[in-house]
Amino acid sequence: MKHTFQRAEAWIKRNARPLEAARWEYLFEGGSSDNVIRYLSSYQNEDGGFGHGIEPDFWLPSSSPMSTWTAGQMLMEIGANEKAEIVEKMLMYLTNTADMETGMWKSSLPENNEFPHAPWWHWGEGVQENWMFNPGVELAAFLVHWSPSRHESAQIGWNSINKAVKRLMNASEMDRHEVNNYQQFISIMQSHQEMFQVKVDCELDEVSDRIMALAAKCIEQDVSEWSSGYKVLPLDIIDSREHPLYTEFSDLVEQNLTFFMENVSDEGIWDIPWSWGSYPEEFPIARRYWQGILAVNRYKVLKTFGKV
């Protein structure tokens, strides 16, 4: 994969957004986290939330919880400090937009409909029932992770976490995106276990076991189906050999690594397995942005598994 990786690097720097180029440099070339923050900041609004199509499937310029989650994941990736201005402003936005009664943040906003967007981001009455704690449980974890333990923002985070855990422990199945939110929540909580035991009725290990059981159900185990549309691949769930599900799915994970390497383009990237079916002028732009995101994310996984 060495030459393929080099071609991907050239493609990223020519064709991807500056944000993905900065992430590439940070992850693979010893680049600066400050450079990632610089480009992330261009998507942040005065209220502390993020917008402007940072999630390329909806182009809403004003702030939304989902766009803010996208930025928060990148801030976690670079180990951003809680005192960084970009983090402090983001926490302010999350604190001001949480629904204390449900513990959720609105996953899709009515304003989405006014700008180019994929059909699954179209807002309608009752749409939150499709999203539930995607991305709320992870947003709550951000609040806890970056806030002083007695701060209002941390308390809002724990309120949401308690409701999210209750939802999880009563769920028999779950969409893979919400599963991934819960998985990232578990990962973040590892450094907050002592407080978790104080704030939540369930043991963290019990919560982790529950999400892993639901995650296992999501994985498409028929390898012949992996090329036919939008499927949940093992590596969409299992991101390292230390993952709790790796032992059970190790053969499929290794096949998935091979699948990635065999299906990469001559330019070292992958195409996305979805389309909007609308906005014919805007979708090709979103597609190109996603190709950059997908390349960064997949090479990150390939590096973790020692393939690049």
C-alpha cells in the first residue's frame, strides 16, 4: 500500500478540503494540531456551534448539534485542550441548546430544508424519533470531558448521559450511527470512570457490554454484500485489534482490510456508496468532500492495523 498511500496524499492535497489536508498532515506527517484548529474555526459560528457544511451532506450555514458533533470528533482526534477557545465556545453552544427534559440535542433542524441536503437530513415533524441519541450521547460526553466537574456544562452532560444510558439498556436494536455514538461515549468515559460511578446507576462495564451486543448485530457478515450499496462493514464498528469485538469478528475484520486495499482507486481513494438523488449541481461537490473524509478515515484505520 506504500505507493497507493503516496498517491492518496497527493490527491488529498490537490482535491480535498483544507480541513482534511490538515488532518492528513496531523495524522500521518507529524503536522500541527493548531493547523487543524485553524481550519475547523472557519466552520464555527459566533454562538460557538458549527455549520457551513462541515458535514457535507447538509449545507446549513448556521449552527446545528450535528455539525458541532462533527467538529467535536475532530477536536477529540487531536486531543484539543479544554482551555482552547474553540472548545470553550463549543461547550457554550452545547450548554445553551440541550433539551434538559429528553437529554437530547436536535439532530435535524427545520432550517436544513432551506439549503442543499441529503434526503435523510430533511426535517419533518417527529424526525427526532429516528435519531434519538445520535449524536446526543457523544455531545454529552464532550461536555463532561472538557468541563470542570462542578460546572453547569458538566451537569448538563451527566443529565443527558443518564437518559442515554436508560435508552441503551432498554434497546433491543439500534442504528449503526447511534451505536457508534455510544461507542465513542464509552471511549471518552474511560477517563471519567470514577465520576461515572457516582453519577450513573449502571456500571460502565455493563453499559459497554450492552452497546457491544447491539454493535455486533449491525455488522454485515455476508462479504458478498459489501459492494452493494451502503452496508455496515466490520471496520465501521471495530477500529483496532483492542476493540472488544475484534476477537469475535477477527476473520471478517481482516477480510475488510483486504476489501479496502483491493477496492482503492488508482488515485488512492474510495468513492462513497450513497447519493442524494437530488441537487444535481451540489451533490458532486459534497461527494468530492466525502471522498477526502473517507480517505483520511480509512487510512487512519489501515495505519492502526499496520497496513500503511
